[in-house]
Amino acid sequence: MVSRPATGRRAADEGGYHRPFGSKILGDPAGQPGERDLRGERPRVAWVTVAGRGRVVVAGAGLAGLRTTEELRARGYTGQIILIGAEARPPYDRPPLSKKVLTEGVDPSLRADFGALDVDFRPSEPATGLDQGAVLTHRGEYPFDQAVLATGALPVALPGTGPQRLLRSYDDALALRALLRPGLRLTIVGAG
């Protein structure tokens, strides 16, 4: 499934590839922002112009990162794409973690076909920074012509010594599901 393009005159006039909301695009190796604001509003999708060749490095292998790679290919981008993910798992959808995974054990994987997309997927390799036109990881650096930062947000732990569980990853959801039992008392903080 490929996300739909942004609508409106400005988006259509500028052309380029759109990306899922929640990711940030660096327009050049020097790190100048390439993100465009549609009429000053918080966009659901933004556009960036990407040449048909070169290398795009996508840091973050969640839904936003995967949809970015799919959209680049759908719009004819033929250059190299490297998708870097912090988790060992391939991309999955996060909203079902607190719903279908906890209650029914449903697998939220997005079933990415990296071979068909011609994407170099690098799992278990979190991005740690940017330096002079390269995305840095603990295994090395990935020079880019364009970079997409789609790393998402981290949950906030509450101050104090009480026991708490965070729910951000598929593994977090599986661990929490294993603890749930009738009569368990718990408090849920965060209504997202």
C-alpha cells in the first residue's frame, strides 16, 4: 500500500516525491532542511525533489521509512536506497501494538518485499548521528545524496523508582502481553 500524494496547488506545483508525515528529509549532504510546509500548516505529507539517481539513506525502518522507500520506487526513483532500522525486525505498524497484539496476538508486520523494492535493508543498526553528508551507525557510515530521518519518538519514562513498562516496540508488546492475566492491577499512563 502506497500513501497518497498531498493535495493542493503548492504541492502539485513543486513536484517531487512525498513522504509520510513524521519523517524529516535532509535536502543535501550539508544538512539543509528540504522539508516544505504546506500553507504554514502541519502537513500530513510533505514533498521533496529527488533526482532519479544517487543514494537515499532512510534512517528508521518503521511505517514512515518503509512508505518512503515504496513511494520513491513507485515514482520512478532508480538510485540506491538504504533503509536502516534499529530493531532486528522488519518494518511493522505500531498502532496495533496496544490493540491487536495485546488482545489477540496479531502480527503487525508490514510484509515488506525488499527484493522487489531493490532496497538494502540494514536491521539492528540504529542511526546514531549525521556527519558531513553521511548517516552514522555503530557499524559505520552511509554517505547520502538525500537522507530521510524517520526515527519516530521515544516513550517518556516517569521519574521515580516504581516498576513501569514502556510500550513502543513489537517486543515490548509481546513482553507486556505475557504479563497480562485476570485480576492484574495496572495503571495506564498516556492516552495516545
